[in-house]
Amino acid sequence: MIATLKILWNSLKMAIQELRVNKLRTFLSLLGITIGIFCIISVFTLTSSLERNVRNSLSELGDDVIYVQKWPWGGGGEYPWWKYMNRPEPEFKELKLIQEKVQGASYVSFDFDVSGRRLELGDDYMDGVTMMAVTHDFDQIQQLAIIDGRYFANSESNSGTPVGILGATIWEGLFGSAEAALGKTVKLMGRDVKVVGVMKKKGESMIGGPNYDNAIIIPYKFGRTLVDERRNGSPYMLVKAKPNVSLDQLKDEIRSVMRAAHRLRPVEEDDFAMNEITSANENLNSIFGAINLGGGLIAIFALLVGGFGIANIMFVTVKERTNIIGLKKAIGAKRQVILMEFLLEAVMLCLIGGIIGLLLVVMLATIISATSSFQLYMTAGNIIFGLSLSAGVGMISGFIPAYSASKLDPVVAIRSN
């Protein structure tokens, strides 16, 4: 065991020495494997980060929430919009029915959104603001990152008090800071609204969804005095499941209550939609499976280029050091020592190239994350995978040159030029 370790240590020192002596060759070898590892880890980092960002955006919408709406989610050429066009919009009175009769619901909210509004502060204003009118339990269902101030009190929601919560784009544009916005009064569609809360900047969602940064959230009963939600707002209900209540069970309860409220006969189809985030998650599994497959194919080609480069350099190295190999074998060096020496040199080349490639990916991820809302995640799994892959490429691409070196006849090798 000790003798083997000594052989490995001597072979490693020899490999490092050869890499230092032949700087240009080492650089060219590193370049190929660095590009290969950079390509494969970049692809996997981008795809895994994209999937993570999309799934985070979906989870923010609520993976235990049912959206009761007129229109089912979907689209494309096969979307039968004509079936849903004449459906009734959800009504506010149905909120109380679901609260009282759906045992599996923990929170229920009735809401509507209207975009393209103007928000004024003296002579300043912002156009294109989204007005979100919500009932009191909305903050228990959706993740509102209120950094200063508070959410609506129950009394404010019930009485329709003109209070609002501003998104980051709005308070930054009109006030400059969250502290300056709190307690001030803005005008929404000609009505005074007191700012009681401000939200943290979230950035645009990867899947669309509500843009809280450009929104003002107000109590539903106040919002309906500004806009007729049935004509302009497309109202909807959010129903959050209790712990340990499945979405299928929750949907069955909601369906029973809604069908009774709409007086539908047993043979009639539902005239409402129950949308859920989990259906989108199932579609994502197949989409990202295909993306990862494509990334894997790109990685294979990138590594082939790097691997052939390492193999070519190692064949040249064996050719140049044929005399030295012959001398070593003549004084008693065993075949496995020669094999280990060249194999370690190839692995060292690939590991150094892999580390450089990983550092480049880390730099790229840091720059993109700092300059955009898209977050790149460099996971420990990707780092371990990259280093393991580098070592594996070194073993495979260096084996044949190392094996050919170990098979050389010492007399022939010494006499070669």
C-alpha cells in the first residue's frame, strides 16, 4: 500500500513538472477542456436555474390554491373559447357560500384586477398601473412582501375604506422611498387613497402572473365603487386548502357548492373553471425533461471536442518522451508506473481545465444575477458534477496514450529519435 502511494505521488510530481515545462501545450490542452466544461456546466446551470425560477414563480401563486374563474387556463389552436364565452362571471355572493359550505377551505378571497389606471400625486402621476381589488383574506393566500406599513384591517375591508398598498415601482417613482410613501394620499381614478403599506420589489414573474411591483392593492368594496368588475375586471375567487386536504377533495367540494348556486342539472357541464398551479407543474416536468435532454446532447459534443484535444496532446507527449520512457523501463520501471504517470498527467490537465471552466460559470452567474431579475443558481451538485466529469474525461482520453506508452519496448524506445 505504501509503495503504491509512493508511486502515485512520484507520478503526480512528474505530471506537474511536465505541465510546467510545456506551458504552450498545457495552455492549448486546458483551453479545449475549459471550453467543454464551461459549455456543459453553463447549459445545466441555465436549465436548472430556469426551472427553479419558474417553479418559484408558480409556488408564489399558491400550489395549494384553486382559482375559481370563468375561463379555464390554457390556449393554443385547440382552445374552445366559444364554449366559455357565455359563462357567467363569479359573483361576490358566492364568496360567502364557499366560506360557509366548503369544509376543506382555510381561506377564500374574491378579487378582480384592472390594468391601465393612472395614479396621481399632486402634479406627478404614473400611467399603466394595475388596480387589484381584494377581500380581506387575500394576504393569507398570496405572498405579499410588505416591507413597511401593514395590510388592511378587517374593518377597512368590510367598509370599503379608501386605503391602498403600493408596489415597488410605484412608490419608487412617486415618492423615492418606502418611508416617504407611508401615510401619504394618492389619487386613483379621481378618488383619494391613503397609503397604509408598501411592498418589496419582486421583479417580473417568469410565468406572467400578477405584477405586484406595478400594482396598487385596495379593498374589494372600495374597488367596486370605482369599477364595475363584471364588465371590466374579470372577477375570480381564490380558495386555499386546509393542511392535509388534497386539491382534488377541495375541487369536489367547490364544484358541489358552485353547481348548486348556479342551479345546474346533473347532465349539464360546469359553467365555471377551477384552475390550479399543479397542472402547470405537470406540464413543466415534460418541458424541462426535453430541455435537459437537449442540454445533455450539447454537453456530449462539447466534451468530445475537449476529450479529443487532450488525447491528441497526450499522444504527442508520449512521442516526445519515448526515449525517457525507454530509460525508465530499462532501469526497472514497471508498466503500471508508466501508465499511471501519463494517466495522472491527463487527469491533472482536465481537472485544471474543469476548475477554470467552473470559475468562468460562477463569474457568469454572478454577473447575470446582479444585473437582471433572473437568478442563476450555481449548485454544489453542478460543481461536483463538473469536477467528476473533468476527471472522467481525463481518464478516458488519456488511457490509450498512457497504455501505448506502457507497452513500449525499452530497447526500441531508447534508440528512437
